[in-house]
Amino acid sequence: MQAVILEEKPGTSTEVVNGRTCWIDGKGNYIREELVKPQDKLVDETVRKIIRFALELSAQIERFKAHTMADLEALDGLLEQEYGFVKTGRKGKGNRTYMTFNGLMKVTVQVADFIDFGPELQVAKGLIDECLNEWSAESGPEIQTIVTRAFNTDKEGRINRSEIFMLLRLEIADARWRRAMAAIRDAMRITGRKEYVRFAMRERPDAEWRAVTIDLAKA
């Protein structure tokens, strides 16, 4: 039986098979239209309508972000010219904030690095285990808890980065511990970076900043 695929109509998941309109379920089965429940058709139509609007909004936000970054790049270029700065290479910028003259509106760009850890991390884990085994009860349960959380992997097999950084902030004089911390620092690999743009306003200079929400999950 050969299927003739029509251009998808809004709110439907149908094909015409031998002159008969059929719906396609999640397993790829063809279901005659008269056998599809009205409520299933209603759900299908509603979801497709929402997704259509969501795709349009997503595209609009992508265009807005691209225009925003282009405008800020142009502004940075003008400021660099003003101070006679000649940019060489493609070294990325850090965090920065742009604010209106009256101090009531601001655009903040935050840069986040993506960090992975190399094989030196396992060396660090071995040194830390040596320290904990020797210190036993003297190490304190809080340090052992941080170490356990730091090296436990999640379901994707990734370690807890925030707890690893907590280890680096601990001041411990033991030479092995210091070598372990050096191994952790050497293990760090910056594998990428991403820029986040945030917007905020306030009614007067002494008022709290109010974020301009674009993230649908926070609306």
C-alpha cells in the first residue's frame, strides 16, 4: 500500500492512503480518521498551534539576541576607537555592563566557561584519599562529605564541579593535599564558552533592579 503524503494541514498528523485520510500514531501506524477519538484530535490541534507560536517566538528571540550582540559589538568598537585601542586576534571579552546615563536601565553580558577535567583529576583523587585515610577521624566529617560529593558522578558521568571548586578553597597545609590541589588545577580544561545577556530596569537610582524577563520558565 503506497502512501501519498500531503502538505501537512495545521493541527493534523494525516496522510492520504489510497484515497482515504489516515492519522499516524506514535508507532507509525496508520489509523483511519473515523477511528481517531475527537479528544485526541483536539489535543493534537492544540499542541500543534502552541508549538507553531513557540517556534515563531523562538526565532524572534534568536534574531533579537543576534541584533543585541551586534549592537554591543559595534558599541565596543566605537569605544575602542575613542581610546585608540587596536584589537588583535579574537580573544573573547569578559563580563561587562552597559548602563543608561540616568542609571535606570542596564544590559549585562556574562561569560561562562565550560570546564572539563583531564586525567590529572584521578591523581588528585588518589592523593586526597591518602590524606583522608591517614587523618581518619581527625579530618572532620565536613571535609569527607565535600570530597565524596565532589568525585561522585551524575547520570551523565560528570563530576560535581562546584564541589571540586570547594576543595580548592580549603586551606590545608599537608603537602600531599597541596599537590592534589595542584593536580586539580592542572586537570582543568576550558572546552568552550558562552555569553549570556541579561536586562534590568529600575524606577529610580536607589531602587532595586527589576529583571526584564525573556526566559519563559521564569515568566
